[in-house]
Amino acid sequence: MKELKNKKILIVDDEPELLRVLSDALYKDGFYNIYTAKTCAEALKAAKEQSASLYLLDVNLPDGDGFALLERLRESSSAPAIFLTARGEADDRIKGLGLGADDYIVKPFLAKELILRVTAVLKRVYKIEEAKAAFGISGVTVDFEAGSVSKGGKEIPLTAKEYILLKKLWENKNKIVTNDALCMAAWGEGYYGCENTLMVHIRRLRKKIELEPSKPKHLLTAKGLGYKLVINDE
Amino acid sequence: MNKTSLKIFVCFTLTSAVITVILLCVNFLGYSYIASDSDGESSKKTLALISENLTQTGGGFELAEGIIPDGYWCVLIDENGDIIWAENKPGDIPSHYSINDVAKMTHWFLNDYPVFVRAEERGLLVLGMPKKAVGKYEMIYSMNWFRTLPQRILKILAINLCFAALLACVFGFRLYSRLRALTGGIADLGRERAVKLPERGIFREISASVNLASASIERKNAALAARDSARSNWISGISHDIRTPLSVIIGRSDELAKSEGLSAAERKKAETITAQGLKIKKLIEDLNLISSLEYDMQPSKKTAVKICPLIRRVASDIINSGVADKCELELDLRNEKSTVSADESLIERAVFNLINNSVTHNENGCKITITQYEERESVIVKIADNGKGAPQETIENIAEIPKAAHGLGLPMAYRIICVHGGRLTAKNDGGLKIQIELPKL
């Protein structure tokens, strides 16, 4: 995680107060390599002096827009970019056009959301895995790195689909993940009609991770919606 | 086919046929009037008058004065062919006639004088008219001609009628096609479609007026749309401008709320600021959406949306957010393949609003049932709870955007469904019962 926090982040926004808020929030979370710019020109100059690992760009800047700025920045760097937009849901430019943005945040936002997105993009782009790629529930340990479950001292391997499903559920632990989202993760687009297959896989997963598969305590069914992985480790 | 134009066309043809028949009758009478000639007839009467008034005296005949009109003459020929009495006799009239002479003149002329002859016991009374006073023509018709006359008249009438109808059809069709263009144009005008009719023919002026009206409607609509979009742009501009300062407010209050240097009470106050800031954020989002929906804007990015996964997603999100802990959600989605053409994020918003309404308005919990099925060409989604229901006023004014942001959920959902060509009905019946109907793709 240290590697992640050391990444250099360039924040570009024309509102100095917001710049301070953004850098304070990131600084508080442990991102110490932050530098800021108020205009496109300043941003280009700053990027030339020291290359950034992530750009946090406002869409509207006094001397141009964030998209044009990103294009210029990308000439010399392939660092990911997150846009800050004040347009809300209506900003199709980010959603639809795929202008090379890795994510976007709609103003106003909470520090929590900002950190979450910055961390997620950095993790994805720089392939930084979280140290904790395993979890334990009621005497069963799931190790994603090994792709296996250890139950009662026995090592049970997970199949590829089971691995994907369990990972997806674990990423959204204690929340309902819909059948559609699970099928989409495991079988991709055009997954329709996979519900029965999904049910079979869930049943097998329960046999592997539940002590009493017929009375599941962790891998629960949300009737009509999907499944939920309940983990009370926090 | 255009009904009105067809009616006009039929009326026109029938009227033409009736007019033709009336004209034929009038013309027939007129013809008889023209054909009648009183002069020819009156000569015969004069002859009769002369015959009555010609009296035999001693050795000759005598006629009262003034019976023979001016320029006329009269003679009486005995059975030997000699003139035994004459009045005004011109010099070029012979005084003796052979049988041949008599036969020749009987029907025709005597030395170019038109003559009328009356056979009497006294002899042959001949009335002469001035030269070129009348024409005489011989008319001979067979009895067959007389017998078939009524049939022939009927035949001619029928031919006339057909011809008139044919002509009326031809001219009527031309009129009809022009009328059709015209009525089509006026109908389009009613639907506020652009109209450009060719400005010629008998409807030139009407066409020009219709075109003018269309142009002015278009101009007005454009002005209205410009005003609406100006307002809409202004709203989105303002909300855009509010977002940045709001980010600062929320960012800072959020920071204060977590600050360890502050007392618990102060941190609580900072939290309140954050919560209120987030409320403003939601209001801005609603304002933007409402302002675009208010003008019945068509959803800009329609895609084929599978409704069941959408319902599951929204329901899961609401459960996951923890607000629905007291509620029980039951889903009965029957047509897994149901697809509608829609802006996914808008429909998601509508479904969210409806479920969220039931959750937030029933603080003590309720059971929410979501049923989905297909009926004919529609996809039906029913969202029903067994809670306390919505205020009657809200249900009655579902189509109105409320003046305040409070109670926006239902009207917003209503608008969203409407701009997708669907229907939303709401009623209180042991809880709030909502039915959404969207056209099936």
C-alpha cells in the first residue's frame, strides 16, 4: 500500500479553495506527493518538470477544458486521469465519449469518495494488489492468491467460475450482488438465462465455504435479487 | 384515403350530375321556345279569317278592309284555274293556273312569294306573303320514328348523364387531389408539422395561407424552444456554478467532522453542515432533471433496456444502502426477457424514486411488492406497499411538478415514464399502489 500512497498526483482546478480542500483530503489519507495547478498552462509546465502518476483534472478551466489538457498531457505521459465535473448526470462527454478518462467524480463529493476512486484507479492501473487477498469465515479460510479454500485442514481448490463469483461477492461483502452482476462477471455480456447455472455454482461454493451448506450462514440468498456474502470480520 | 376530401369529391360529382339534369330540362324548354314561330302560324289564322269574311256579292266577292295585313295579298282560284277574286295581287302573279301550278305552289312558293292555300267550295283561296318573309321546310317522319321517340330521348338523357358524371369525375378528381393536399396540409398544421403546399391552381390563396400559418407556427415553436432551452441552460449553468463552492463547503465540513482537535459537539455541527450540503447537492440534481423533463424533452440516449436486471439492481442498491432495514421487499418478475427502449439512467431514477418513496414514507416499515409482467404490447411494473399510502393531493397532482423540492419523487417518476411514451398510475388501496406501463420493444 505504501507504493500506492507514494504516487505523484497532479491536481488541476481553477478554484484555489477547492485545490486546498482536495490536497488536504488526499494528504490526510497519506498521499504526500501532491502538486497543484490552476490553469492548463501551469499544469503543462508542472507536468514537464516532474511527471505525475495520476491526474485529477477539472473539466472547466480558464484557458481550456480538461479534455484538451489531458490530450496534451498524454503526449508525454500515459498516466491515468480522473475528471472532476460540475455537470452532474448530464455530462455525457465523460460517460459516453471515452476521452481517455479512467474515472470521474461529480462535484460536490465527500473526501471518502475521492480517496476511494483515486485508490481504485491507482490500484487498477499500476496493478497494486492489496496485501489481504484472503479472508476467513467461521473456521474456513479463502485464499484468493492460491485460488483455494482451506476447511478443516483440507485444501479445496476453487474452479475459475467459483473464483470469479466469490471474488465479486467478497469485493461487495455484506451487500447484495444481483444475479445479473454475478452472471456478467462470470460469463460476460449476453449472460441472460444463466440464473440456473449460477445457482449450481453457488451451491458448489456453499459446499466449499460453508460448514453447513444446507443452512448457509455466509453465502446468503437475497430472494429474487441475488446473493450476499456476509463477513463479520470488522 | 382522406375521408373529408372523398366526401367533398362525392358531393361535387353528385351536384354536377343534378346540375346537368336541370340544365337539360331548361334547355329542352328553351329549345321548344326557340323552335316555335308565331308568324307561320298566324298566316294560317289570317287565311281562315279571310275565308270567313269573304262574302259573295252579285257578280263577285267582297272582303272587309284591314283583314289582309300590309304587304300580303290574296286570290281565289276557281276550279278552272282562273282567278275570280284578288286583293293586292302583285303584277308577277299569273291569273291562270294549271293543275301542275297548283300542286307546285300548294306547299311552297308562288313566284318566290310564300303562299298558304285553303281549299274551299268556292275555289282555292291563296294567301301570299311578301317575298322572303318566311322559310318553308318539309318535314316527313315515319310512324316508327314517333314510336321510338321516347326511348331515344331517354337514351340521349342517359348519355348526357353519363357524360356529365364522367366530366364531373375527371374535374372532381383534379379538385379532389388538390383538396387532399390541402386537407393534408391543414391536418399537418394541427400536428404542428412543417407544411409547404404548392401555391398554384384554384386553391393558391388557401395554400399560401396554410403555408404562412405553418411558417408562423414553426417560428413560434422555435422561439418557445429557444426560451425553454435558454431557461434550461440557465438552470444547468447555475447548478454548475453552485457545485464548486459546495464542494469546498462539504470538503471542509467533512474534514472538520473528522478533526480530533474539536469537541464532539463541534464535530456534530460540522457533520450537520456536510449533511445539509449533500441535501443541496441532491436538490441541484433534481432541479436539473426536472428542468429538462418539464419541457417533455425526449430522452437523449435511448438504448434497449432489460427491465428485470434494472429492477434487481435498484432494489439491491436500496437494500444495500441500509435505508430499507425495516421494509420487506418481494420481487415477482415474470418476463425475464422484457425489453424497453429507454434512457436507462432515467428509468433507474424513476424506479428508485418509487421504491424509495415507499421506504421513506413508511418509517415503521412496510412490505413492498414489485411485480413485473407483459401484457399485449406493454411491459407492466407494479410497485405496491402496504403502508400508509400517499396524500390524495399528491396523487391527484401527479402530473404537476411541485413548487417545492419536497414530494418530487412521484411526479418525477411520472414525467420520466411519460417522456418514454408510457403511463404511470398511482392509487391508495391499503397502501400506495403504482403501476408503470412502458411500450415493449
